[in-house]
Amino acid sequence: MINIELIISLIKDDLRNNKLINGLNKIGLKADDYYLHLSDTIFNLMGFEDNSQTDALIEYYYEYSNKVEECDFSLNSTQLDEMAEEVFERLSSIKTDHIYNKHQNI
């Protein structure tokens, strides 16, 4: 069984990295080459296949990841934990719905 805490930890790291890279880009440092692309590992660990349905999942993930720009983690350290758990729950829900819908079409 996949370690849920590991996945949530990777999501937190990815959110933190996205905030850093976006902040550096805003001040003109062109830091895009420093994205860690942890989402690929997260999706793999959660069992998502690489197909056209994954594109919508990736779009959701990156849109949500951009919400970290509004957060100041130095003031509220639990906010990052909550955001990571919310992302995990949403991805889990999408995975469950996708598996259910896949079996319904058989």
C-alpha cells in the first residue's frame, strides 16, 4: 500500500517549490528550470496512468498549486499542511471516480 504521508509530504514540497519558483519569476530571475516536477512522482505513486484524462488532472493540480502564492506560510504553518491534504483528498476522489466510471463503461 502506498504511504499516504509520503504522498502528502511530496505535495507539500511541490507546493513550497512552486511558491518559491513563482516568487523568483515575479522578480525577474527566470527560475522555471528549477521546478522539481514532483507532480509526476505524486501521480505515479497514486496510480494515475499517463493518458488524456491525466491532462485534466494535471491542469487541476497546477491551477491549485498557484493558490500557494496567496499564502504566507511563515505566518500560518498549518495552512500548507491543509492545502496538501486538500490536494491529496481531491486527487484520491478523482482517482476513485475514474476507476468507478471506467468499470461502469465495461
